[in-house]
Amino acid sequence: MGIFVFLPLVLPLTAWPIARLAEQHLHPRTATRLLTGVAAVMALCSTVCLALVMVVGTAQLPGNPLPDGWSDPEVRAAVPYDEVVGKAAIPALCAVVAASARALWRHGRVRRRAHRALAGLPGTGVAVLPDDVPYAYALPGGRRDRVVVSTALLDRLRPAERRALFAHERAHLAVRHHRFLLAVRLAALANPFLRPLRTAVAYAAERWADEAAARVVGDRRAVATAIGKAALVSRGTPVATLAGFAAPGPVPRRVAALLGPPPAVRTWPSLFTSVGLAAWAAAAGTAVSAMSSANAAVTMFLILRAATPL
């Protein structure tokens, strides 16, 4: 394996340029899908390599349940500086697993509580709650997807702005934005270098829903005004993996984008542009990460198989 086992841990740095440029130069739909795919693959690859390094470190601990042959010098030689990085990988991987499990548990708990709170209401696609706190968010799952909004927020919006709000939240539900948000959240927990992609995807998903709402309402200014009003009073969503009308992402940039022309729909940017170079750099980094992790996994499997007595 050699030094290649460490590459997937740092290759997410190649995606930083596209995370910064995507929101400015790519259609929000393209940016959301591209960045989520890159983040998911890179997070999986880095976790695999971290687990391989952890195996080498665990095999050196006294009283471990692994075969004795896994601590042979030939196995340890597969990982540079095995004594240090092997043992450091143990708490690192445990922290990744614990943080990911906690995020999944909290996501599920919030969704279950939200659905229980709506149990007595009519089974319509919109649930209006009599609440003095302004909020609106898309709640997937349960018997059906629902848009949850408080009366406090609706009272602050004009009819056209209310239509924009509902169109925005329905767009979140239609394309399952909560899955993108959950995927990049878990990716960022698996590798901290992927945090810029999480922020970029959260913003791109909101912009995607903004553009969908603008098409439905037919008035980009009304959508921009509704977002601005909601941002001033709304408390956001109950959990980061649920999409909401005024969160997350820089609201002034979303409003400015809506006051301008619709973004051009392009599946992939030209190579001879800054965003094109950044996209290809991220794609190359993702490919190298996948190949490095696959090579490390196969090599470690062959080494451990040879070191395990029959």
C-alpha cells in the first residue's frame, strides 16, 4: 500500500475550488448533484483507508482478538509509520463512527417527533401549526411528505409570497433534498476536509428550490421578497438535514440571484473556464481517491490472507 493508503484522507482538498466556484457558475441542480457525489465517494474512500490503517494498529495491541499473523513485520510494513498512524487511526475511526451514528439518530428522532406532532391533523400535504414562532420546513417520510409552516410566518407574507413558500418547500420534497443534505453531513463527519462541500451543497439545494419556486410562481421578485422576510423572522429548521425556506446559506446571495436572470442549465462546464478546471480537478481527485482506496483494500486483503495461518 505504502503512501497511497493516506491519499484518500487528503484528496478532498482537490474539491475545495469547485465547492467555492459551483454556487457562482453552475446551475444549482448540477452543483448539488456534483458536490454530493464527490463528497460521498471521497468520504467512503477515506473511511475505508482509515479502517485499513486501524487494522494494522489494532493488531499490535496486546490481547486483541485478531490473528497473531496480522501483527507480523510484513503486515506492518504495508503502512508507513505503522506504530504511530496505526494506533492513531483507532480513536479516529471510533470518533467517525460515533459522530455519524449520532447524526443519523438525531435525524431520525427529529423526523419521528415531527410526524408524531402532526398525527392529529388532517392528512394533507401542508400542515399549518398555530404557533407564535415563525418557521417553515419540508418534512419527508411518514404516510406522506408534508410542508410544515407556522401561522406566525404565514401572517407575515403576502399571498404571492405564500405561494412562493409552498412551492419552495414542495421542490425540496419532490427531489428529496434531505437525502443530499444528510449525505454531505455524514461525509463531512467522516472527513473534516469535506466541510466546504457540505456548506456548498446546503446553499445549492436552497438555490435549486428557489429556482423551482420562481418557475411555479412566475415572479422571481416575489420569491426573493418572501425569502428576505422569512430570513428576518424565521428560526430555521429543527435539524440541519431537513430543508427550510430561510436556511441554510447566505440569504443576501440567494435574493440577489433571484433578482437576476435564471441560471443557465449546463450539465458540465467547459474545460477552458475556471469552474471547468475546478470540476475536472475534483473529478480527478475523486477518481484517484477511489483507485487508491481500492488498491489499498486489495493489497491489505492479500497481505492479511498470506499472514493468516490455514
